[in-house]
Amino acid sequence: MLPVDDDGQQDGGRPGCALRDRARPALPPEAPPRVDYQLTEADRALLVPMAVMGEWAARYGDDVPAAQDRFAERRVGQP
């Protein structure tokens, strides 16, 4: 008799050599394949400054095109 691994399946005693019950239906593959991500400590450290930048953009974003226009007007005629 083959030893039983942690999930109740028989294996041949070698890593990566588990015998599986073929009678159980396989789960259908996901398309596209699912990938789970987690933020690292460095990523989480960026959340606060990024939120502040978002607040700045919400407050001053409409002023940026006007400032760009003023800058462009000053450059007219300059070499």
C-alpha cells in the first residue's frame, strides 16, 4: 500500500510523484489565468504619498493647462 499525503491522496513516496484519483473532475482552467498579488512593505509605503498626489491633482489639476498656456506664451519669440 502507498503512503497517504496530507490531502488524503496516495503518493509514491517521492516528491512530485503523487497519484491522484482520476474519477474526480478537474476544475476548468481560468482564461486568462488567475494571478494573485500582494503589496510589499515598500509598496504600502507609497500609498500615502500617492494619495496626497491624487488630492493635489484633484485640487489643482484644472490650473495646469492654464499654466502651460502662460509658459508657451512667454516662449513665443524667444530663440
